[in-house]
Amino acid sequence: MSELPEPRRRNAVATREALLEATRALLAEQAGTVTTRDIAARVGVNQALINRYFGSKENLFVEAVRPGMSEVVEVVTAEPLEEVPEQVLGIVLATRGSGSGVAGLLGGPVDSDTVRAIVRSTIENVFTETLGARLDGPDAGLRAELINALVAGVAMMRYRIGSPALAAADVDEIAHYVRLMAAPLLDAQACRDVEPTGSSARD
């Protein structure tokens, strides 16, 4: 008799993980416009289980989103600098296209304040600070965020806007041009040699 609660514990763990997976999938598909009803319906459980297992919708979102960025973090941290833009692009395009991950949130509008805050924090931690620390030369944090903006813009134009040439292009072809576009941002000497123009340069 003492072993009877064990199946219930296993079911609770499985249901909790299913709710996390459903949240990740729906966030990738719907760009943040996700309700607890949507999530519960995807899993086929009562909506009240979300509060039971996570305390709130916000806590569920936080737990679902943060681990989904781990592949991007690994690339930004460990891969050769010249390969980072196209590798991050590949991850974002794959997750945006398949709906299987939340790294694609970097490349699309987000309508949830909670998810927006998580994505903003991720950009700051992964790009501004981590990638920025790997870049020599001036304005390292800005250049790191511009690389993210390049990737995010490509993903948004391809999947959210449906820009015809980008939507039809092969991912490897897009990656080739992204690498060429990002190269000056990775080149510390090039950034030193070109003085910025405009009011900020005169101050």
C-alpha cells in the first residue's frame, strides 16, 4: 500500500513537463499571445493545474522560456566569433519555422509583458554582456545588440512579414549574407577606423 502514491507523483511530473512543453510550443507559434486556457487545452488538463504546479501564469512563462535559450547561449559563449551570427540565425530560423522552441521569440513581436521582460533580459545577458565581452574595440555592447537585431530582423521579415525573397530563400543562402553583413561589427579594427557621424559624434 505504501507504493500507491508513486504513480500519482509520476503523473504530476509528466503533466508539469507537458505544460512546459505546451507553453514553449504556443509561445513560438503565437509570439506571446498565449493564455492559460490555450496551454491547458493543448495538454488536455484542467486550467487550475497551472496555478497548482507553477503558482501563476508568469512563473510558468519564466520557467518555460529561459531554458529554451540555452543553445543560443552556448553558441554566443563558445563558438568562433565569425561563426556566431549565422549560427544564432540558424537556431532562430529553425525554431521560428518549426514552432518547436522559444529562441524564435528573439525574431518576432512579443505581446506578453512577462515574456518581453525575459527576452529583454536574455538579450542583455547573452548579447550585450556575453558577446559584448568577446568583442574588442569601441561600442562592444552596441555592436553585439546590432548583431542580434540583424538576426531578429531577418527572422521577423521571413516569418512574421513574409517578405517574398527572404521567405523563399534557402537558409544557407541567407546565412551567407548575414555573415557578410555582420563581419564589420565583429572587426574591432574596422570599427576603430570608421568614426561615427551625427550628433553623438560631435558631443
